[in-house]
Amino acid sequence: MRGRVESDDPLIVVIDDDESLCRALVRVLSNAAYQVRTYNRAADYLAEADVIEAACVLVDIRMPSVDGIQLARALREADLDAPIIFMTGTDDVDTVVTAMKLGALDLLAKPFTAAAMLAVVERALQESRRTVDAHRSLVALWRLVGLLTPREAEVCALVAVGLPNKNVAARIGTTEKTVKVHRGRVMHKFGVPSLAALIRLIDRLVTEPHRDSVHVDGIDVPCPPTVGIIVRTMEDFRRPAMSSPADNVIRI
């Protein structure tokens, strides 16, 4: 592993078994005020990828042992979202299609110019910033949901699907007055002025892909258990009720 890593500039990871190419990319990227780390083996990067805040990854598609395609799969399975730019000397259509299906931001055909590479890297950094902003927004929402008690989370979910207080009370086995108290606490903890605003937040919560944690700003933030309560309660409510045998009888 080589490269300049001492500043707060965006970190670009370069992975290629061609050392001369790595040196050239370090020179160009460093001159453009980026941090750079280079690896000659994808496996070496994978061993520390979860502790490196990479803004984007430039990786050769074809390398010995772990290649670029395998690296991309491993990063996605580990829920690491740094944009991936594949460098390739192949025109094999199947390989290119596989790379794009794995979410490659772009492919750089070797040989490429410094200007072309820098343009793709800048686009990757814009995508990376959007991802970081989205993660921060999700973590902020998780922290609000984490303030709820399990019963408040359950009430929150049922209110968000449109049940009136009376129906919520009947469903969870309590009184309408108690539901009103829980609902008021939910609104207060979320700091929202209206039911519509609460529903928008909960919609964001349940449409996000499931994550056990989010890595943002150098730390892993775990998903609070009350998120799962809200999601499961809404799923249970929306799941069609199983019909009884009598419902399937055709009456003439």
C-alpha cells in the first residue's frame, strides 16, 4: 500500500497489479489535491476496507486471485457504498455487463488520459457526497426513532398507516385515551407539527433497504430496535388476512 494519506482531502483508492500505472495515478491524483492509497492486490484492500473512508475506488477488472468483479461483489455484500470505477483493457461484453450490474459508476478503457480519469473521479466524488448526506439523514432519523419506547413505536406505525386512535387501541389491546397519550409523545419526540409530517418520516424509514448499521463519519451507527418494530408492525398490518375455508365456499 502506497500513497499520500495525511490530509482531509477525499481519499481515492487505486487497485491494480501494474505498479507503474499505480505510481502514475498517485502523481496525477495527488496533484489534483486528493489523498491516494494504492494496492497491488484486491485482497489487501478488502482486509481493511471497512476502516478506510474511501470516497471512490478505481480498480482493474482483471487481476490475479481476487479480480475487480469479485472485489465489487465483496464490497456490496459488506454494505460499503464507495463508488467503483473499473479500469479495463478488455472489450468482453459479458464482463462489462457484469460490472455495470454490480453498480460500477463508470469504466475507463486502458489506455486513458489523465483528464478522462479526473473527470470520472469528480463524478464519483459527487455521488459519494450524495451517499454520505443520505446516510447522515438516515442516522438522524434513526436517532429520533431510537427515542421511542416499543409501545410508542407500535402506535407510531399504526397511526402512520392511517388507523384512527380507536382502531389502534383495539388492535394493540389498550384504551383510546392511552393511544392518544402515546401518539402525543411520538409527535413530541419526532418534533413534527402534523400527522402528515410524521407519515413522511416513517415512509422514508420503511422504504430504506434494511441495514443493521450505517458507517458514517468514521463510526458504525447501529439501527435501533424500534425501527424493526415499526417496520414489522406496518408489514403485519398490510399483510392480507388469510381466508378461512368457509370463505372459499361457492354459494349458489
